[in-house]
Amino acid sequence: MQTTEISAGLVIQGFAPPLKLSDFKLIAFDMDSTLINIECVDEIADAVGRKVEVAAITEATMRGEIADFKESLRQRVALLKGVSLASMEAVYAQRLQLNPGAAELVTACKKVGMKVLLVSGGFTFFADRVRDRLGIDFTRSNVLEIHDGVLTGRMLDQPWGDICDGAEKRKMLLETCAQLGIRPSQAIAMGDGANDLPMMGEAGLSVAYHAKPKVREQAMVAINSGGLDRLLEVLA
């Protein structure tokens, strides 16, 4: 596969530009470390002194070294037991930021009539707020169980299933395409971790953002420096 660095930190492989943004009808984003700057589960764990332990599991999972995402997430969420809603609010208010270029890219996509999907192995507590900030059309993420204002260390099942893992991200991408009456080849998928690869493999254009090596190797576009809106350098 031919690989070309078209400018510093921006690599394309497996296709030749130009493509136009208006060639696509849907863009799907991972959330943690893609659309936003943090891994929410790691920052929540900091409130109970378990960030190092949880972050090590997160890193191994995102690198593809732990294959069972669902079990990995259950292990990490169990370590969050006892975290208060106030601590969750503090993570959102004090630590969570949109990654550079996120708002600009979403705005550009919506300007040409594209729909926007957020699919996350993270949590609705954050995903729903990011959705509202950016005007995102569709979301899928996980629900933390809360009792008496604190996390129980468990997640709640939802009508579509138990946990949004890589397979669920792929399924949601395909379901959204069907709902919109478009082909998966008319979708862009952006992510950074191994659990993003199933949906990236279905999309017409796959984009790795400051991603793990395994993801960079398989993506058609790799943004290794700068913001999310560097995708606009590839799509006229």
C-alpha cells in the first residue's frame, strides 16, 4: 500500500486525492482522545486514587493488547465504585475539552449537509453533553449506574445491548447509514483506538487521529499532529 505524507504529520495511504467533503453524507467520531482530549474513565478514576491502575488497562485496550473490550471496560468501571456525581461534574468542567479543530470540522461537515454520529466506549454522562455542544445528530455510548449520587461500579443495559464496543460501533455506523438511506462508502469514520477499527473498516474513508500504531497502520488518513480539522487539507 502506497503511503504519502502530504504535509507534516498528515499521512494518506491506499487512495489518491482529491476527494471532496461533499462526496460524503455522514461522519462518525469516537469520543475519548478523538473528539475530546481525555479518556473519561481514567479521569473519573482519579477521584478515587485509581487513575494509574485504570489508565494502564485503557492504554493496553486501545493498543489492541487486550482484545475483550467489554471485559476490560467492566473491570475499569468496577474500580470507579463510590465516585460521586460531583466528581463527575468536576471532570467535565475542569478536565474535558474539545480537541483542536473539532468544532471547525463538525461545522464544515454540517455546512455541506453531512450528518454527524458520535459512537463511544465511554459514557452518556459526557457524550450527551458533547453532543449538545457540537449539535451532533446521533450518539451511542454506555450508561453508568448511579445510586444515591454515587457510581455503583456497574453499567446499565440499554435497548440495543449491554456495552458499546468495537462491534457495536460498527453496527451503529451501518444502522445509521441505513436510516439515512446511504451507503457505508459515503461515511467517514474517525478514531484512535483498536475498538474503532471495526467501524473504520466499513467506512468509505477511515481517519486515525493521534492514534495507536495499529490504528495508524490501517487508516486511509492519519493525522499525527495538529487538529481534527486537518482532514480538510485532504478533502477539498
